[in-house]
Amino acid sequence: MSQATLEHTGKRQILVNAAAEVFARQGFAKTRVSDISQHAGVGKGTVYEYFSSKEELFFAVFEWMKQEIRSRVDAVVNESSNAKDILMAIFHSSAEIVTEHREIF
């Protein structure tokens, strides 16, 4: 992966993380793009370089959470072949994610 791609991906994730925190604290309706950019430490225009709207950024937060859950579940499934162990590990992983990001949920 090129340095430019890494920087792009990194900045995009910073914006998603900031949006998750701001949406959790203020709610979607009360959040402005400028609130997110300020929390991320970037200019408002930078947000629009990565996302076309507040709505797109909102959905990116959920996509990030989905990927986070998926990667943990995949790791669990790869560790065991016992269905009971897999289900228990999935439940534990899901609970951990909800606990770690309870402000979002």
C-alpha cells in the first residue's frame, strides 16, 4: 500500500472515529460537520474530501462497527471448530465491542 493510500485511510478513520464520538454525545440531528471536523482536529473542508455528507459519514460509522465485529468474529471462528465454543466466543466478542463503544450503541 502506498504512503498516500495509508495517509488517506488513516485520515478517513480519524474522521470516522471522531464522528462516532460526536454522534454518540450529541445525536445525529444536533451534530454539524464542523463539530466533527473540530473534534478530529481538521478543517471542515477536509471532511468533505472524504465524505460527501454528514449522512455518508454517519453510515461510515456503522460500516466501521460492522467491520470491527466481523474481524473479531472471524478470529474466533478460526480458533475453534466446536460450534458451542464458537457461539460463546461470538457472544463474548459482541459484548466486548458493545462495552468498548457503549456510547455509540
